[in-house]
Amino acid sequence: MSWQSTSPNLGEDVLIQITWKAADHEHYNQVRFAFVTDPAWREFASKAGKLWRSGTRRFFYPSPIEMEA
């Protein structure tokens, strides 16, 4: 759904956030498996992996918001 990063001009590590949308965890696992077993991803990951320091995986669900004036 999106690919965002912080500014490289701040003098600190650049953080990159990638957002995926999936119907549920089963669908996420299917899509992720297809993604990480793609040869093009493997080639990119072998080069970019030297830059990665950490990562997180979070799942968010729609939540109703109620606001009072």
C-alpha cells in the first residue's frame, strides 16, 4: 500500500516503512511467502541486507473512533 522513509538530510539513520494490506494473517503469509521466494527479491535483499539493522512486524486492525466535542 505504501513505502515511506525519513529524510536522509537529518544526519541520522534513515527509517523505511513498508505497509502491506492483507485480508487476514493467512492471506498475509501467502503473499509474504510468494514475495520472499521471488528471485528478484532475493537479489535485492542480498545487496540491501547489508544496510538493514533491525525490523519490526506489526498488524493493525480497523478500529472505530469516537470523538466528542
